[in-house]
Amino acid sequence: MRAVRTRRAAPLALLAAALAGCGGGGSSTVTTDTNGIVVGPSGLLYTGTTSQQQPVRIEATAQLLGSLRMQLACKDGSSSRVTLTTSPVRPKLEPDGSFYYQESGTTQPREFPGFGSGRYRGAMNGTITGRQGSGTAVFRISFKETNCRAAVRWDVRKAT
């Protein structure tokens, strides 16, 4: 998960370091494309958009690798952007095509300069069958001075 924090008063975007998900390791190699979307090992690739018109990319292997962006609205009027990625702990793709992923944790002050530590929770679920898939994702982060959140629907189609 990667987050970008912006404020109305200051148009400067602060890029946070990548945040690790909960749980165990594994040594899969994960890289990002030019849009910051995760590109993983080969599998059945699905791409699409969220209800916010942000990119979604899912590799439907036995251990699903999904990545999507969300625009967060904050209580203090500012906004933030986050990329939720089902890594390093990938959810199991069930035989019926369904999956569920969640993570939570804390950010360090250096990841959001000027805002201090934050606590976050994110989740993604859906179903991928045949040539298409759909689902939902939610994310929220709380700082001492504000809270930010988003809930989106997403749709993907098998890439050709």
C-alpha cells in the first residue's frame, strides 16, 4: 500500500513510503509499472477501474495479487490518494472465484511529514469468473488531526 497526502492550502503532495501488510513473509518479487500499479508474476491478468475512475490490476493466480487506487476524502477538507495492494500476504482465490483481503497497521511520522503517525485499515473483496470480475474496496486512515476514508466499487475484464 502506498499513500500520497495532499492539502488544499498546500498543493504539494507528500509521498509516503510503501507500507507493509500484516502477516508473514514470502519472497515474491513485486515491481510497479509507470502508473505505480503493481506488476507481479504471470497469471491471468485482469484490468479495469474503480467507481472513482482509478486503475485496478489483478493477477488471478492461486494466490491473487490485486492493486487499486482510491481517492480519500478527509474530515478537515484535505484529500489523499492511496494504492491498496494485496501484498506481501496474498489472499487465496477460492474455487468459485471469490477472494477477501484485509490489512491494518500504523504509519511512521517520516511517512507523512507534518502529520505524525497514523493508523490505517484497508480491505478488498470480489469475485473473478471467466472474462470479468467485480467487487468493493475500503480504506481509512486516522491521524491525530484528521481522518480520511474511501469506499469504492471496481470492475475488471481479462486483458488480451
